[in-house]
Amino acid sequence: MNMLICKKCGREILPENDKALKKEYPYYCSFCDENKYEFECMGVGKKEALI
């Protein structure tokens, strides 16, 4: 799974959980407390799975 970071703050982006919001904003930045479009995120490689 690729890790995404916020272009605004540089912290990890989470997938949006709310079904209504997810239709328009697929991601959420908890540091900025903002819903994000895909173009507001940047991929930085693979996220390691915790086992």
C-alpha cells in the first residue's frame, strides 16, 4: 500500500471513513483537520504493514 502525505503539512493522509464525504473527498488529514482531494496529496512510497 502506498503512503500518502499532505502537500500542505507533510504529514500522513488517511482514507476518509464517512461515506457521504468519501464521494467528493477520498482523503483526510488529521493534522490540518481537513478533507482532501487526491491532487492535494503526494505519494511517498510503500507503507510497511504491521504484523
